[in-house]
Amino acid sequence: MRLKKILYVVLGCIGAGLGALGAVLPLLPSFPFLLLAAFCFARSSERLNHWFTGTKLYKNNLESYVKGRGMTRKTKVKIMVTVTLLMSVGFIMMDQVPVGRIVLACVWVFHVFYFMLGVKTIPKREASGQS
């Protein structure tokens, strides 16, 4: 059991670190890494979870989504653009693998539909807790 908690702490720290980098680097998505960190910290330690959910990084990027309220338009667009750019690289590199391109295209279409229709768009002021 102790080894499992240590693994969650390590993965949570990696996720938080990559999420922090993704918040400032345009091609690295922060959202999935922050979700990983939130998941791992919640399972590893109450203290780490409390610390992480109190950080500005969590509050600005993840809090409204985790609470089920949705995401701001800016966050949704940032995620969709980043994923589109990264998947485009894979798509271009698979010029000899048509099945791979089809799979990537299907995943991309699902991703866009999910963020457009499945995730509620909230006003920026509501995301920051001012409503």
C-alpha cells in the first residue's frame, strides 16, 4: 500500500510540473497533466491534495471543470489548438500509414466535439469565483 502512495506522489509531482510548464509553454498542454496531478494527489495524501487544490495553477486551470461547472472559452480554445497542433505533427508523420491517419482524424474529431458540445462554456468571471 505504501509503494502505491509513493507512486501516486511521484506521478502527481510529474503531472504538476508538466502542467506548470504547459501553462507557460504554448505547445505543451497543461490541462491533462493537471488532471493527472489532481487524480494522483487525491489518492496519495490528503495534505498534498489540499495543497494542490489551493494553488493558483489549479484554481485558474482546473477548478471549474472538476466542480462540473465547465471551462472558459479561452481554456477550451487553448486546449483544442494545442491538441490540433500536436496531432497534426503525428498526422503528417504518418504519410505512409493511412489507417493511423484515419484513427488520428477520428480522435481529433471526437476531441473537438467533446470540447464544443460536452464541456459547458462558462463566463470568465464565473470561473474565477466572482459570480
